[in-house]
Amino acid sequence: MVKRSCFWAGVLLAALLASVVHAGPVFTFKATVPEGWRTVDSEDPMLFMTKDGGYKQYVLIRERSVDEPFQFTKKTMRPDMGAEEAAQVVINELLADTNIRNFSVTENQPARIDGNSGFRLSFVFTDADGHIFKTIYYGFIKGGTFYNLRYGATQEDYFQNDLKTFEGVLNSFKLATSK
């Protein structure tokens, strides 16, 4: 009887631990969530953070296989794709997004993210609800994975207020495994 109880206690403990460990996506990166900000759960492999809500400001860090087609253009990336070409794939996807209007790229330049060669885009757009967003978008390919880090905020009030916070998140970003 004691052996059976210990066995079932072990099974229950293992099930509980599995549910805690597998509660969300497993990331191959680490980044610091700023004090006063919260994360928003997602089934996609992304870390979404906000202080006052996504329509005020957000930081989004996402990883995706280079083989995964983008939603609107259906384009994919390649492990050997250069930063300039990868940036153009992202720009084309944003231009094709039916929820984005008045899209304008204000900056497109090379960048280093956690020691990896990539790109930095800055752009402005209006969403389907009429909110104007300013966004900074970093991206790079490592192995078979495309990583991107975005900061978006309503242009008129929040962008400048939380820009240094985003820079802190960007500087805290580290790949957890080598891919």
C-alpha cells in the first residue's frame, strides 16, 4: 500500500512539474522584462511585453524558423541570407499586411544584436483602427532561426518615453543556445 501511494505521489509530482516547465513556449533567447512591465502569454514562440497595453507601447521578441513562410507574402528566409536581403523580406511583409496603412520606412541600416550581424529598421504606420505607431525593428538570422526584436509605441505620446527602456531590453538580449 505504501509503495503504491509513493508511486502515485511520484506520478502526480512529475505531472505537476511537467505542467510548470511546459507552461508556455520554450525560447532559445533570454531578455530582461523591465520593472513595471508585464508579459502577455502567447502560443507563438514570442515574448510580448507592455507597460500600459499594446496600443500604448510594446516590446516583442520573436524567433521563427527561416523555413516558416510569412503570413502575407508567403516568403521565407534562408540560413545564409544577408542582413540587407532579410530586411527587405520584412519590409515586403509589412507592405503586404492588410492591417497596416501609410507604411513608411525611416531607417534601414546594418546592426549588431548580441554579436550577430543583422539589421535595424525604423518605420511608421497606421493600423486598421487608425492608431499611428512608430516602430524600431531589429532582426538577424542565426543557423536556421530568424530572431526579431521590436519596439512599437503610439507616435504621439509613448515612443520617446519608453525608448531607453527598449534599449535596455535590447542590450539584455542573449541567445540561450547556439543554433
